[in-house]
Amino acid sequence: MSLEIGFIPKGWISDIPNASGFFPFAVDGKKEYIVDFTFIDEPLDFVSNWMNELSQFPIYILVEVYDFDQEELEQDCKTHKIEFEKTKNKNYFYKIIIENQKQFSIMFPYVYGNGGMNNLALWSLKRDVFSFGEREVKTFFGIKKNHTTIVTLLESDCVFWVGFDGDTIVTITNDRQFSTIENISDKLPHKTDFIITEYAD
């Protein structure tokens, strides 16, 4: 697997979410490390193996799912005894609890596929950090108060967001295992090749 890894400046996350741009959700709490992972190859197996290396289950998924995917997703959850909840919030969101790598590998194609098609796709390690609430949001028509997704990060929380085009996954965390490239690389699957990307403030 080949990828690029870079630390994103904290200033790139606005206090006002951008509904159709970078970080379309609110983030409450500290944001100590923001790391961008850009994929050269298709990342489905890689990300599943990566989550296994991190070994911080349960994993909590929050994903906005298109209508045509919903029946199959729910059937896969029932077949593999994966706990899920469907929440109608303008569009349909699923909150899914993952207990092991096998369950993650079954659900991640839905997460990655919907995220790559401009739906919101997030997951967190060990703790459910997701809620919904009223916030000011940047829209095509200016800043408006909207019902939006809120991520609340405590001391060691870690959340992952699939970028709209599916080429990147961004990690927002206060966990020190994401504090340096060396720490990050220690938990990447074997045979991972990467280059470091530098971002300007």
C-alpha cells in the first residue's frame, strides 16, 4: 500500500462547519493532531488492517447512506450481528457499533463508498463521540443555523473522516499515537510505503 501522510494545521478547522467543503461537521473540544492520509491505491483492505493494528475496539461509525444502499447495509448488520441504529435527520444516518476487524471489514465499504459520494462518513475509536444539534454552518447561501453533526473530543479520542472524493481520510485526535510520523507508522499495516506531505499554515 502506498500513501501520503501530512499534518494539517489546526487553523484549517473552522469553528463554523462548511456544509459542502472541508470538515462539514462541528468539532467540540481540543483538536491536538489533524492528520491527512491520501491514498494512491484503493484503501478498503488497508484501512481494515490498520484498524486491527490500532486495536481500539469498539469502533463507532456514523454514516449517511443513500437509499439504494440501506437495505443491503441493514441485512449485512443483521447477518453478522452488528448493532446499528437508523436516525432520520434530513437524510438518513446510521450509527453502527463495531466489535472486531471482521465486522469493520464488512461495514467499511459502505462507509468509504458513501463518503466518496459526498455523504458524511465518520468513525471513532473506543467511544461514541457523535451527536446532532443546532449550529451555524457555512452554506452556498451564507452562514445559516442548521441541524448538523457534532463531534465531541475528549482527552484521548480519535475520529476519522472520509473526504468527499474518497481519496483521503483525515484523523482528528488528541491521542499521542498520532503525534508524530514515527508514532503513526508504528501502527500502520506491514508493507506500507508512504511519503510525508508538508502543509502550509
